[in-house]
Amino acid sequence: MSFKLNNRFKSISGLVLAIGLLFTVPSFASQDSVVVDTTKATEAVAANATAAGANVVDSATTAKAEVAASAGTATTKVDAKAAEVEKKIDPQVYKNFIYYVLLFLVICTVVAVIGKVISIYELTNKMNRKHNPLASNSFQAWLLFIFLFVFLGGVYYSFSHHGGMAWRDAVTEHGAKIDTMFIITTVITTFVLVITHILLLTFTFIYRMKKNGKAYYLPHNNTIEKIWTIVPAVVLTVLVLFGFFTWRSITNVPEDLQKSALQIEVLGEQFAWSVRYPGSDGVIGKRNYKMTTPTNPYGIDFNDKNSWDDIQGSDIVIPVNKSVRFHIISKDIIHSFYIPDFRVQINAVPGMTNYFQFTPTVTTEEMRERMNDYKYDYVMLCNKICGSGHYNMQKKVVVVTEAEYKEWLATQNKYFTEDLQKEFAAKDAKAPQLKDSVNVTASIN
């Protein structure tokens, strides 16, 4: 018995291979288009114009003007031609596109040919009565069984290597609770992951299709149904309640501790963070988005005297072992106030203020010594994808001693600058005049 490939398939595959080989020639895919360098052309015209102008200056001033005008016209024409060239799509783009399309077709053709060869090989074995329909089952079962050990090794390596690289103890008081919750959740999910894969990949090996093998069908079992429904439900309920009460213990701070904490306001906007510290009065002044101006981008309401001594922080600097209460707001869209080492994350939402209070326990210098990295810094990030500049929304966080914090705070600038003070005084001066004019008009009418 002879086997013949379909003539149409052979002709199409041969044509595609021939065209593919043609396009794989490096010279065909090379850059052969001529692109006009606008800058060089303009410089050349300008140089010619300068030279011509220099020669004509010796003869007559009028001729110089004419040469300059002609040079300007020539430059304009060159710029127009360059703009037209830029608007045109480089032919190399089309060549590259066709090249990769044909390369894809060639790969598909090779795969199809290999499939045909395999099918012919199987048919030949069937004719010679050497074909074993169960051979592929055993082969795939062995592959899956081997993969089980590769998988378990990968899990162990991930925990021992990458886990050690990424995991660091929290540097805040509440961070220990977050870490405990995280570790318990990780242990439970890892146990389920490993057991599930052991059962899955072992069963495919043990119960693979064999000669004279018979399967036992279990249509229904109430006990099994109850086990795999109740057990996950109980475990998930415990984890959810654990997380809920942990979060409540962190965020529900007594009122007296809220007032005694250091107050810091953080404003997020595309794509930067602004930090505001209270002055000597310990109170952060009011803010009104309607008062946002080029000189007052923060929108601080300077009619509130508590805002007059508010301090602009270049970084987030906080004292160690002192409770800090952050007021998190947004100027435009949703951002996220996220400090990984502190186990702090909460959204910054336009039109509302969110709060997060915590106590840092490790200074920046101590952390650098602990990590043996004297350039390491805590960093506050935006953990919401907020636009093209999202990656740039960072702010350095420095934890220092109480004395160092007071020394740093004394060197920072105030938001109520001299320009704003003049602008505010001018508005106050206009206010009585406006009031008098309104009263006079009313009396006349």
C-alpha cells in the first residue's frame, strides 16, 4: 500500500517555503530606504545662506537682503519636504511585517509536515501490527509523574530562595499582626497546593489506561460532597474573620491616641506626592480645592489661621517609636498610599480623607545596618495604576530619632510663602472696598 500526500498541500507548502527562504535572506530584511536627515539639510542650507550672505555683504546691502530671503525660502521648502518625508511610513515597516507573517506561515507549515509524518508513521505501524495504542498514555503519565517532582522542587526553591529575598520583618508595631496573618494564610494555601498536585499527578500515573484495565465509576457520594464543601468553607471563613478583626484592631484607634499622635497630611496627584506637617500649633489647616491656584497648587485655605504655620516636607520624615497619624487625600483620581516595609496600604480617594496610624520601630540607619546596605531607604509608593507616570510616584520615608526629627523640621519651608502672604493681604485689602461699593449701590437704588 502506498501513501501519497495531497498534491495541493505539496504545492502550497512548497510555495510558502520558497517565499519564506527568500525573505530570510538578510539583505532583503536590511534597511535599504533612504531617510532625509532634516537637521543636516537645514544646517547645510543655513551654512550656504551664511556663506552667500558673507560674500554679498562686501558688494551691497540690498543683495544681502535678497540672498537672506532666498535662503529663508529654500529653508522653508526643505522643511516642508522633510515634513512630507516624515509623514510617509518607512517601506521597511511593510517589509518587516511581511517577513514575520511569512516566517509564521513557514513555522505552521513545518509543524503540519511533522504532524503528517507522525500520522504516516502510526499508519505504517498499524499495517505491520506493531502499533500500541496505550504507549502514548504511559509516556504522558510518566512525563506528568516526573513533572510532579520538578514542581515540588520548584515550590521548595521558591520558598527558600525567592522567599528569603522578598521577606523582611515589619518595622512597625502593627506589622507583626499583618505578618502573622500572612504566614498562616501562606501555610494553608501551600499545603492545599502541594496535596492537590500530588494527588492529581500521582493518580494520572497510577490510573492511566492499561490493557484489560477497567474503571470503577462512582456516580455520587454524599460524604465526599460534604467534605470538599464544608472544609474549604470553614477554612475560608476563619481566614476572612481573622483578617477582619486584625484590620479592625489596626484601624480603630481610640480618640485620645488619635489626638496625641503626630499628624501628617499626604496629597496624591498625577504623578507626585505632597506632604504637609502641622506647625507649632500641632494642627493641620483646612484645604479647599476651590482655592487651588498656580501659587497655591495644594489648595490650602489660608483664611484658617491654623494653616499659616503649616510646613512643606521634602520627604516623609518621622520619629521612631512615636505614633504617626497620616491624613491621606487625592487631588485628581484614586491613588494608593503604600509603604511595604511598614505594612501600610490605604487608598487616596478624591473628595474624602482616609487615615492610617502606626508606630515605626526601626530607624533608617538601623535598617541599613540590618540589611548591610548603607544606601537602603524606606519608600512610599502609589499602588494603584494611575496613568503613564505611575511608576514615578515615589516618596522617600526616613525614620529618625526624636532630636533628628525636630532638627529636620526646623529646616523645612512653610506653605504660606511671602508671595502667598502678599496675595492674601491684597485680597483682604480689596474685600472692604468691595463691601463699601456694594453698600453704596444699594443705597442709591
